[in-house]
Amino acid sequence: MEQNASSEEIEAKVAENSVQFLSFTLGDEEYGVTILSVQEIRSWEPVSKIPNVPNYEKGVVNLRGAIVPIIDLRERFNLEHSEYTNLTVVVVLQAVCRGRNRTMGVVVDSVSNVMNIQKNNIQSAPDFGTKVSTEFINGIASVDNRMVMLLDVEKLLKLDGLEEDEVEESDD
Amino acid sequence: MSIDMAQFHQVFFEESFEGLAVMESGLLNLDMGDVDSEEINTIFRAAHSIKGGSGTFGFNAVADFTHLMETLLDEMRDGRRQVTQTAVDVLLGSVDCLTEMLTAIQAEDELDEGSVNNHKKALEVELNGESASESPVAVASVASEPVTIASTDDSERGWKIVFCPHTDLLKTGNDPVRMFRELAELGDLDVFVDMQGVPSLLDLDPEDCHLSWTLILKGEIERSDIDEIFDWVEDECDLAIQPLTEEVKVETVTEIADVVPVESVEAVTPETVKTETQSKETKPAAEKAKKPKAATSSSIRVDTSKIDTLINMVGELVITQSMLSLVGEHFSIDKVDQLKTGLIQLERHTRELQESVMNIRMMPISFVFSRFPRLAHDLSSKLNKKIELKLVGEHTEVDKTVVELISDPLVHLVRNSLDHGIEMPADRVAAGKPETGTVTLEAYHRGGNIVIEVKDDGKGLNKDSLRQKAIEKGLIEESTILTDKQTYELIFMAGFSTAEQLTDVSGRGVGMDVVRRNIQALGGSIEIISELGVGSTMAIHLPLTLAILDGQSIAVGDATYIVPLGSIVESVKITDDMVNRVAGKGETFRLRNEYLPIVRMHEIFHVESAKATNLMDGLLVVVEGQGVRCGLFVDDLLGQQQVVIKSLEANYRRVEGVSSATILGDGSVALILDIPGLVRLSNQ
């Protein structure tokens, strides 16, 4: 009991001024998502393709009975596509979107680390104008002199078409 | 050991709503001329248990309200009051009001005091208006009978109450002491206990009540107040309440000569004290229900026999499993046959288990149908029409979700039939039809579907005016040629209303399109058959369950798709001479005397690995959905199987041409095709 209490205290203190992120790489770039949104990390497996959707939406897989879409982050961010190998990693993320818990897998090159980032070390994303889309980037942190882009999972999970659900129902 | 009463609230609400439904259907069935006392009894019992429950849980507003209804019903039951149409209407109104009250309490909303008071007043008027003049309350003959008579008849001197509880009174959670205390609040109370019935200590069961009491209550007290206090225990005791007259007084004195006077209500025998503490404990919980939103949790009542079957199935499954593991432990090639039998058994048990689990979710359609007699009753008086509503096949079972979701569309259809379908009595007579119109609600199984029909013998749909209207509203061109079926389909278009004048019942021009969409969302379809002057029928076809679908898997390249078996008409291999091109592009083929469009799956779904690109190489699956037929061009048919439907939208989004997804035997995901969506897609 006492140990639990003390470890909880430590956790609470850490949580107060720092956030844990899972970092992964896409090419030379390093990205991070808050660890609480990560459900699991899997290896790439073939997906069932969905017709008539953007290229980066790779398809859906069966994740223990639930149908979960897989997104290629490289293509999402307009980076060049790389071949999928056995080492390609899928990070399964979840977040609450419009009151519903959504789960989605994102394809990344490799998962690198779990890191504690001090809250005051996070700066807001720089504005590149329209040249580079920074809509999914929550902020930027520097870890060991490397720049890590922190992603907004909720925005990431809101696929372009997801908003249209309600709209679609009213036409037809 | 306080008991959290909140955990029982959900059950209480469910039971109460069921009770209200019973009351409503009972009231509607009451035949004014010849009242069946059993019918009133049923209504009375429902009211009584709602009152009991709400009192227990501290919903006093409900308890008070129900008490009035109960009093009225009780007088009807005993034949002391005529069953009149006004009384029934007042009671029906009260049922509605009660439903609202309970709904409000369930949602933890404020009660609508105004409407509650109005209904209360109506009930009171009904009660007092006649009871005072008509029935002087019969008191004399109630020596050993439970009494619940509310009357204005009070005694100036007081009451003598002989209260002989049955031995198991305490087990029902009732507490004489508390009742006496309540009595003491009414007036001057003397309590005399009769301990003659108490056995020796050895034989004494402390949970039994062996005491009886004689109570003298002095003061100007309404008899109904006393009745109310004893109301909870009336079935568990012998009770006699008499006005305290001179003669009674004398009698009491002699009678209670050998009865020990009890000093105060508080000093009582140990066993009653025990129950008293119990009842105290329940009080705080009953005060005001503070619980998380109960509306989200839903429960289902299941026939015990269904559960028994399920348990049997699981037992069989366990046996098969142990047999298989035995085979697996020391496996040698000569045991292959044993393994095969085991697997066959396993397959059978799994299927049966699946069926019985599905069965649990099935409930009779009467849950939906039961609300319609009331609707017909209310509407026919509002519209001045004579309408008879027939319910057929209420016991047809469908999935709970279907039952819940079909109810609103059905209400709409029935309302339409009542309002627009059935003509006014005079018009009906003029048309040579019986004055009373008939609306039939029928449910039956056909194949893997349930069909619900709303049939009326009214005026039917007028094709010409439908067409005219559609042209006026710009929904179709003047020159458009429509088949009968297509003409009827017009009423499903948004913004189309056939009502010559709008009523507050229906005909607002929204509706039928919503109805159709709701039904489609359930995976069903709706069809209209109508004949001018004879009547119309709306037939809704719905899948029995939303969880499982009979599907045909088809292959297009390396992708597998599932086509709902119900929508497949046939599969054909076509030859060159069957194919025609329209304007050089749109492909059609001729199937018997019909030209059907060809939908090339690999093209509209952009499957690059498709094997068959030449129409002669693949197969055409002729499918039908919402009245549209087309031929799906696919590589091959794979096999029929039952698939479990999984939502694509839960984590993803709606995809045009795809209704949902499923997981195949190898763990991969296959998309289930949405035929109307595919047709739309191919038209783009």
C-alpha cells in the first residue's frame, strides 16, 4: 500500500510538469504522440482495401473483432511512400472524437522511444504558411538536440470524411 | 448495512412502464356496456404495484397520484361505480400523466406540476362527483376483508381499528410500529395489544408476528387517511375499521378487558423493533434518488426457457471441447476420424449456441404493436372517423434493436393510414363500404426476414394526383414515364405530401422520406401496394437480426466482398450477344425481357488485380435493392456463409457502396456491399 502511494505521488509530480510521449520516425523526421493515446504497437499486416478513399487510407484490419482503419502517416504528410516490410510498425491510437471513442492504426517507419517532455519545453508549431501543413502538429519539443514534432491525435483521427457523417444522413 | 435502493430503480421503472402498458391496453379493452371485472382487476393490480413500488422508492408524487387512480378503479371493481366513458378517459389521461412523471423521474427532470395537478383534479372530480351521491360507503361488512375505500364519510368521534396481521407480515417489510406512529399523527391513539397468539419462547420464530392490536383513534379523521396507512398491508392482515360509536365503545371496553394496554407506541416487542431498524435504514436511500443517468443502460427480459437452452448448449460445448482436447493430447494419425467427428460436433454446437444467443435478443413485435390501439382510439375520436384496428401476428419475434428502431416509422405509417387512408364515415358509406374503416397491422416471418404490413381499406393512393403533385413540386418532369411502383415511390421523396390540407396529425410533408431512411438504416425496405378506392398496404421487410446476415462471398481480384443473400436474384454467365451499349458507354445486358445495367465491380472499386475484365470471363450477379436491379460483374462466386456484421463507422466512416464489414474465417476483413449505394456509385 505504502509503495503504491509513494509511486503514485511520484507519478503525480512527474505528470504535473511533464508529459510522456511515444516517439517514432518517418524518414528522417521524428514525431511524438502522447502515450495515453497509444493502445498498442503491432507489426504491419495486409489490410482489406476500402474503395474510393484517399491513398493514405490504406484499408481496414480486424483488431480482435473490431474493424480498425489503417492510415499511412508518410502519405498523410505527403512524404514519399516506402515499401512495407515485416519491420514496418503500426501504432494503434485511440482518442475521443465527437463523443465516441475511435481507434485507428497509423503506419510509421519505426518506433523509437518513450520520453518525458517537460511541459515548458514544448513550443508551438512554427507557421510555414501554406507551404507546409502543420494542422496535425500540436507543438515542437527538443529532446537531446533533436526536434520532435508532437502530433494532435484527435485531429489525426478525424479523417477528412469523418465530419461528413451527419451531413450525409440528411441528404439522399 | 444500508441498501442502495438506487440499484433497484431501473427494475422499478421497467416494471412500472410495463404496468402502465397493461393499464392502457386494459382500459382500451373495457367494454362500456358489459364490464369484465377481471379486466378491471388487471388494471387495478397494475396500478397497485406501481403505487407500491413508487412508495417504497420514495417517489411520493407518483404514489399519491396512483392512489387516486387506484381508488377509482377499486370502486369500479367492486361494482360501486359505473364504468363510464368519461371515467375511462380520465384514467387514460392519468396513465399518460403517470408515464410522463415516471419518465421525468427516471431522467431526473423536474415534474410538470401543472399537468399532474390537472389530472389529479380530474380524478378527484370523477371520484367525489359521484361517490358522494351514489354510494354511501359500505363499512359494516368488512370484518375480515381488506378495505380500501376512500370516502368523505368521516366520523366525528373517531375510529376503532382491529388489526390482526398474518404471521408473515414482518417478512414483507411492513412495520406495525411505524403504521401506529402514523396513526398517532392523525389523532389521539390508544393501542391495545393482544398477546394471546404468542407461542412459548422455544417455539417462537422472531421473524413471525404473533401479535394483534386493537386501536382506538379519536379525533376528526378521514377514513381514507386510515385506509391509506393500512393500504400496504391490506393483503397481509385481517383488518376491521369501524366508526367509534357508543356501542362500539362499550364493546371495546369489554373486549379489551384481558388485553394489555401498551404504554406508548415506542415500547414494543423485540421483533418489531428489529424490523423497525431495518425500515429506518432504507429511508435515507429512498429520500431522493441520486444516481448516474440510468437511461443509457438498457436491459431485457428473457424467458427462462431460453436461458435453459443456452445453458444446455454450453454444457454440450464443454463436453465437445474436453473430447477434442483428449484427442489432441495423444494424437496419432488413426484418430483423425475421431477428430473429424469432434469438429463436426463443435461446429453444430457453435451454431446452435449462436442461434440461442440470438434468440435471447428476440422479443415479440407486440412490444411495438401494443401502443397502436391507443393511437387508433385517440386519433379516431380526434378525426371523427370510425376505425377498427386489427393486430395480427403480435407474437412474431424480432431482434430487440429492430423492435426499438421500427417503432417510430410504424407510428408514422399507422398515423398516415388513419388520417389519410381511411375516409370519413359518410364518404365510406357513399362509396359502398362499411362505415367503420379497418386498419390491420400484421407481422409475419418470410425467409430470413420479418414482414410488417400496415393495411387499410381506405381510399388508396391516387396515381394521377401523385404524379400531378410531383410535377408541381418539380420532383419529376412532365414527360417522365413512371411505372405504378415508381409512382407510389414518389411519396418517399423529401418534401412530398399528398394531404389536401395539413392536419396536426400528419401530412406535414416530412415523414415518408424519413420513414424510408429509418427502415433502410435497419437494412430493410418498404413497398407500397395500393388500389384506388380499395385501400393500400405498406409492407416493411426487415432482417430478423441486425447482427448476422446470410451472405454470398464474391471475389474481385484479391478482394473478397459479401453480397447480402437476400438481394441476389440470380447469377448468370453472359455471352456476347446479351450485351448492349447505351450511347457507347453504359453497358446493359438482356435478361429474359429486361435490360439491366452492368456494374463492373473492379471498375467502381478500382481493384487492379481483377482477373476478369472481359465480360465473358467473369460472372454477373443479378442483384436487387430498393426496386433497382442490376448485374454486378465479378470474378467469381466463392461461397455462402453467415457473417457477423461489424460496423465500419465505429472507428471509420461510411463508405459509399458498402454497408458494413465482417470478419472472415481467416481473420481478414471483408466488406458487405450496399446494392442501392453501388448503383448510385456506378451512375456517377
